[in-house]
Amino acid sequence: MNSEYIGKLESVIKQMLTPLKGIPFSLVIETLSGNKVIPFSNSNPDDIILLDDLIKIANLSGQLINRKGIEKKRANEVGNEIESYVLLALKHSGFTADIPRTSSGKMKSVGYPDIYFIDNSGRINYLECKTFNDTNINTTLRSFYLSPSEDFKITKNAHHFVISYEIIEIRRNKDTNLYNCKSWKLLSLDNLDVDVKYEFNSNNQKLYSKELILAEGPIR
């Protein structure tokens, strides 16, 4: 490779290492999926009814969680269990709700968003489930992730919401702890800004190629 080409590559890589900040979430969704994020409006009667319904769902989900609590080793593992309780509360309240299907029709639990549901006015809504505590709620800890996919889970124009529970430890055990919900927050993501942080990666086939192995052998 000549020096001019190498110089251009170095310039591109340096630009990639500079994170992009303040990108509108709604623009990202529309670019990746072709579908719009519908803004929530306090002047829309259907949205007012939807908010009231979501408040009821938030309370019911928290009550269901607190009946038994969630037993985990660490508080940051509790979020994995929240989704099932929210889904149960939605169905118990008469909503059509499930894990979103991708553009190919595949039901996919991994990745954003966790749940889709149809509200009482017949509209599709997406709902992400999160947790927080009083020590991290005001920090810059990254807590929301969205990765591009060739088989994306966003297939409709829709509202995008987050339901997040404040998690507290109520009993400490030897191997696991018992957690309950203390409060909840409902968020609308239409005005969210997101950042992009690039990474370089490889796979095992490349990592363990013969060209890279210096030595290997059994444990003697």
C-alpha cells in the first residue's frame, strides 16, 4: 500500500474513533427501519387515555413483582425478569401484547424493544423495560442500547415508551438477594438523543488462526 492510501485509512479510522453525539432517536429508528416514531401528545385524547392505561400497567406490574420479589445475585440482573411481569400485566388488562416480530416475521426477544402492544385505539406501541436505583439514576452510566440489525424488530410507525422500575434490595441471602420495586417511571422516547460509540471486533476463526498462534499444547 502506498503512503497516500495509508494516510487516508488512518484519517478514516481516527474519525471513527470520535463518538457521534446527540443524534435524534427518532431519526435513527426511521433510518434503520423506515418507520416513524410517533410523538406522544398531551393534547391528543387517545394519548391521554393511553397514558392512563400505562400508569395502571406500571402499578400492576410492580404489584405482581412485589408479591414474590425477584431473586438474583446482583441488582443489575433484575432487569432481565421485569419484561415477563409487564407482559403479564398488559395481557391481564386486556391488551394484545407480545414479543415483537421482526421484518421477516420471526419472534425475537433479544434487542430493542422488549414488547409491542396494541392500545385501545388500535395503535401499535413499542415498550422497553428498564430498572434503576437511587445511586445510578443521575449518573452518566450507559443504560440504553440500540443495535442495527438486518432483521429489525421495528416494523410499524409507533409510539416508543420505556417503563422503568426503581429496584431495592429487601433481603440479603448467602448466594442470592431478594429485590422489590419501590417506584416506577414512564418515558416517551420521541425526544431522546443517542450517541454512537464505534468498536473494532473479530471472531474466533480469525483470532485463533494459525498465523497468530505462537504455541499451543495440553496441560501436563
